[in-house]
Amino acid sequence: MLRNRLLSLTLAVLCAASAASARRPGDPFHPGFNLFSRQQDIQLGQESAAQVRKQYQVVQNQFLQDYLKRVGERLATTKEAKESGFNFTFTLLNEPSINAFALPGGPMFVFTGLMKAVDNEAQLAGVMAHEMSHVILRHGTNQMSKANFLQLPALLAGAAVGNGSLIGQLAQAGMGLGLSSMLLKFSRSDESQADLLGSHLMAETGYNPIEMARFFEKLEADGGSRGPQFFSDHPNPGNRMKAIEEEIQGLPQRTYGYQTGEFVEAKTQVARIAPPPKTQQAAGARENLAPPSQAPSSSWRQLRGQAYNVSYPGNWTAFGDSSSAAVTIAPREGLVQGAGGRTSVGYGAILSYFFPDGARSSLAAETDDLIHHLRAANAGMRQASPSQRHIKVSDNDALVSMLASDSPYGGAETDALVTVSRPEGLFYMVFIAPQKNFEQLRPTFEQMLGSIRFQ
Ligand SMILES: [Zn+2]
């Protein structure tokens, strides 16, 4: 049953990919495989937008905010934007890097650094049209769906019947914490789609689409050094100018040259904005660069997971409960926000179930399969020796596999993987710490392991 479901999901992903390649210039675009409902895109975007407004300084200049809104709302009058059913909003943030981003369901944020870098209004409209296209094509939730297609269906079904925060639910399942997960790296094919659909939006509203390509090429001319942030979120699909030119050939003939007439004034006013205080420059910052300094407390708490109970130090936090596909238990500083925007666990434990691809087999074979998947998802992971030993967990045979990978704090990381074959699937725990801290944490990890009781 599960197997068939996986197969059909995999096929859906493959079909979406092949349909995209058969497209001719000018043809419409269709959003790819997605497990989120449109309403969930909107909810996720609104929750994340609230975080963005706390993390960044919103520019307090009504003329500039109105100007941005005027350009954005013009793009939102296009057929494609209207048909998406999303409500687009536009906010200028005081942030010096050359970037802009849009969240699922429509909230778009433009940095003052971008406004300073564009040469004309069509270039600004170009970046905004590109961002709007990511929203229309639902690339953010599509990426999350593809990356988490095992865990997401149950989680989203659970979220649909509850009233809690969707971000919170995703965080509990280990799918990034809030904002960072929205700023996923898009794929190159997402980028080329956003360029091409963006060129439609521009053409329909009278902006010359070639200005979008010109701006990206300008950013890239000096080795991308002027727009490193933008290109790290939006990898260059290559040959942008040529691809956009070909796309325009497929569109009805139009005359370009629309402008609001306020561009020069907007550039003047944006140049006068003082940079934000240092602490507010959140973009690209790495949080929690050192492992937690506080020792695990001696008072313990208990968590009820999916068909198991586990105890953990009272000063750590459990992200997840019995409805979560995966539970992360760690001190707050054990979660590390990487430069790519992904949150990883550098110090703590993850508990979850793995569903092997084929029929159920031996503990050793299923563990191998899991390690194979973990390694595929984590390029730096390698199996250290001595590799495996057998233990008992709650009277069940269990296998301990010692793995090594790269710590998000820098240096080597030790990952102790414990697997137990259970009727629900292959139960696993990964105990994670920088190699140099692992021994110190071992008694805590062993006590957690000893507290496991299957129901
Ligand atoms: Zn992009």
C-alpha cells in the first residue's frame, strides 16, 4: 500500500519534469507536484511574512512603499497572476544586499539594496516578475513537497484539521524552522521557469522583458560578486538572455516602454535611507555558531511519540509529538541555521521511522537501506569504524551504527544511529554532536536511549 503510494508519487514527479521539457516558447506554465493546498501556501506565506517583519526593518517611507506597490500591483493585473488566486503584497525592507524574495501565497519583499542596484524601472519589475512567478508556480511548496514527500502527507492532513501554526508543525517534523525553510534554494529549472513566466508578466504590462535578463547579467558580470545573495537563492540557469529572447518570440507583438514616471524620485529617496542597525541585518547570518555551553539538566521530562515514550533533559526542547513524523529533541542552540537557509541539528537527537523501499527484511538490511538514504541526503556523511554493534532497546534487538559527518559548527560530527525493527516501520534515533563534545554527551544520550518504551 505504502509502496504503491510512493511509486505513484515518484511517477507524478517524473511526469511533471517531462511535461516541462516538452513546452514551446510562449506556452503557458503549470505548477508542478505539490502536497500543499493553495490555502496552505497562503497560510504558510502569512505566517512567514510575520516573521520577516520582525527580523527585518520595514522602510518607513510611504512614497517608496507606494511606489513598490504600484509596480507590483501592475504585474499582479496579468492573467497568470489573477488566475493563481493569490493575493500579492509588496514590502520594501531596509537591507543592503541585492535581493528580493516572495513567500508562498504572495507576500513579496524587496531589499533597498536591490532598488539601489537597478538601472531602470523595468529591471525592478523584472526581478519582481521573476519572484511573482515563483509564487504563481508554487516553487517553494513544490520544493518542500519533493524533499519531504514521505513525511508531508500525514503532516499536512493533520495540519488541515487543527488550528495550530503550519510553520510550527513543519518545524516539529524537522522541515526547517520558519523563515529559513521558505528561502529554499530553487532548482535551475525553477529559475528558468521564473525567468520565462516573468517575461510574460512583464510583456503583458508593457515592461521590456529583456531588462530582467540584462539585470541578471549585470549582476553576474563581475563573477556574481555584486549579487551573491540573490544567486545563492536563485541559481543561474545559464543563457538567460537567449532563453528570454526566444520566449518573447512566442508572445504576441507588443510595444514596451511603460513606466510610472516615479523611478528617478524613488532612486533619490532610497539613496537617503540609512543602513539598518547591525543586528537587523539578518539575511545570510549564521545563528548559533557554537554548540550549547549549558550542560543537560538533571531533571528530565517525558515525551509521548508515535508508539513510543522517551525522556529527555528538562532544559532541552522537543519539537514534535505523537502526531509528528519526526521528533527533534535538542537545546535551542542545538539547531543551526545554515547559510543556505536550512536548519540542521548540530547537537541533539532525532527520532523517527523509516519505511524501507521493498518488503520488510532484517534489521541489518533495513539499517543499511536507511544509512544509504541518510548518506544520499547528507553529502558529508561517512561511516566510521568500528561501525556496528547490537544492543537491546526496550527489550527489542537494536543496532548501533556510528557515523561521521560535517558538523554545522565546523569540524567533524559524530552521529550515533540506533535502529529497531518495529511493526510501524524501522524506528530510528540519531544522536548528534560535534565529535569533540560527543563523549561528554554520551551519558545523556544513553539515558535517553534507556528511557525508550515502545507501546
Ligand atoms: Zn528565482
